[in-house]
Amino acid sequence: MTDSPESQEPKPLVKKVAVSFVGLLSLAWIFVPDPTDVVPVLGWLDEAAAAGIFLACLNYLGIPVGKLKSLFDKGEQARTTQETTTEKTVKGKVVDN
């Protein structure tokens, strides 16, 4: 089953609230100092992960993030293509590229 943008169902409210909560926690994590921040490179990794989570939450909620949105869209297109190819293979159809 492939999902085109027109056929996507609205996201459930509970999931939107949960993603919003995780996004706010990740944003807070970026600005709250912790003991690992004294180690030069290792201390920055948790903030980088929190920033990635925050950007993914914004993307899920449909808030554009500029050029980063195109990166998320490319990943979604790759997943959709892979799912379509897998479905056609499972059904025994030949996929012509």
C-alpha cells in the first residue's frame, strides 16, 4: 500500500500531543547544561541528538524547517519507493525500472 500525500489520513491528536511533548523536551535539553558538556566533543553529541529529535518533531507536525525539509522528504520518498518495490516483489510482479 502506497501513501500519496492526497491519501494520507490526519494524524491522531494523541500522537500529535506526544510528539509535541517530546519536541519541547528535546528543545529544553539543548539549553539545559549537564555534566557531559565539559568534555569537548562528547558533550556536544547529546545536544546534536536533541536537535535532530527536535527537527524530526517539527517535520512530523508539518512545520517547515527550510532546506532541512527537503532532506526529510527525500528520506520519505526512498522509504515509499522501497515499500512499493517490496510489495510488488511479494505479489510476484516484475518491477521495471
